[in-house]
Amino acid sequence: MNSNLKVLAETYQLMLEKRVDTEPSTAEAFQKFLVKRAAGAAKLENSSREKGGYSTLTAIHYAAKAEPYAESKKLEAEYKDDHDKVNEIYKQKAGEVYTKLKNLDSLSQKEFQALMGELEVWGEVYIRATKPESLKI
């Protein structure tokens, strides 16, 4: 191997080792996921609310995500050593919202949008918690 290739190979190996050392723990990565998703939802809520009109429904959808994300953060802290328990809570929460959605005839458009926002959070949090490798970012 010529000297340039050897240096590149050694540099690449050092980069890989450094990356492994600086990878966040699974718990840290999950917290980062919750924070980033909550911030994204808040940003979309604000921009939709500013547009007004039909975008107000989108704002309602994204506003409804704030509470489930906040609750998820609390649950992660409370059950940090019992992943099965917190995952079951996430699944239960998604099921409760899904049950409410089944009664479409009783819902207003605003209620529907809010429930869909909640369901998305509980579903994505459950899936991310139980299948962390399902979406590599």
C-alpha cells in the first residue's frame, strides 16, 4: 500500500473510532429525538397559524403534539430503567386516541386534527422506542 493510501486508511480508522466514542447513548438519542420533533412541530404550528385560513387546521394538528411530546419526556425520565413499562404506556396512549378517532361522526374538524396530531406522536414515539433502527437519520 502506498504511503498516501496508508495515511488515508489510518485517518479513516481514527474517524470511525472517534465517532463510536462520541455516539450518544440510546437514552440520549431518544431524548434528542423528542426535543427535535417537538421543536419541529412547534415551528410548523407557528408558521401555519400565521398563514391563517385553512392552515389553521394544520396549526391545530401540530399544536396537539406539544403535550404528548412533553409527557413522553417525563415518562422517559420516570421509567428510565423500565423500557417495557414506558413502551406499554406509549402503546396504550396511542390506543386511547385511536379509539376516539373511530367515532368520526361525533368529531369536529378541529377535534379530528388534534387527535391525529396526538396519535402521530404516540405512534412515532412507540415505534422509535421499540425499533430504534427503523429510521436511520
